[in-house]
Amino acid sequence: MFNKTKPVITETNTVIGDGITIDSSKITGAGSIRINGRLIGELDIDGNLIIGETGYVKGDIKVNHVLIAGKMDGNAYCRAGIRLAPTAELNGNIKTTALVIDEGAKFTGSSLMNTIDENTETSALVFGFNEDAKSGEPSDTNKNYLGNGERNLLQRIRSDTYEENPDA
């Protein structure tokens, strides 16, 4: 669960211990996971994730809540929220409804915060916003994955017409 300032994840069903490496293309399921070792591959669970201080994840994740205290190289799609603890290092992009970055945490990437629509198929490519070097438009790889709202926001930001509250 999340309180007003910091998420609190109190229960885990599975622990990947320090010294253990799991190299898999994709892990799916229900339940919460704590990673103190290494996970290489995609993780898609209906549950929470804790990446402990000694934990490392290389791959994209799709979870309810995530608390990162270790290192992650990949994109994070979090249905309910993400917290980067002071020891966290995240190299990737975030899509979530709530974001807490503690002082000392390192984050390299972009974040998109909005209401998550569970009925919309979301790809990790949404987060990349890789641009064609010549046109500045989303690359062919990504443009099919951008929703209209994300595409419009990206265009408004690029054209310097972005306003905090465009309808006011």
C-alpha cells in the first residue's frame, strides 16, 4: 500500500536471494516479489515488487507498486505507484500514477504520470520516445505505440505550447 508520502510494501510471496541470478525472457504471475539478487528479463506480475539494495533488474517491469532500493536498467510500468529509495539507481522510463523519488536516488529517463487504463495494451516502447534524428518525430518503432494523448502532449512540448492547465 501507499501512504501519502511513501509506499509501504509489507508482504512478498517470492524472494530472489543475494547471489542468485535468474535469466529469463519473461516472468508472469500473481503475487509479490523481492529481488536481492539479479533478474535479467521482463517481469509482468499482478503484485508488488521490491528491488532490495543488493538487487539488480535488467529488463522492463509491469507491476502494481515497486520500491527500488537497488539498481534497475529498464522501463517501469507501475499501475499504482513507484518509489525510488535513497540508494536506488534507475536507468529507464517510468509510467505510473504516483511517483516518489527520495533524496539521493538516481534516475535517468523520463516519467509519464496519469491514470492507467487497464483496458489499453501498453508496450514498453511507449516510454522510449525514440526520435528520428532528422525529423524529431517518434521513430517508426515507437509511433504505433503512442496513444493520442501521449502523441499530443509530445507535440505540445516540442512546439513550446505546453501549458500546465490548457483548459483554464
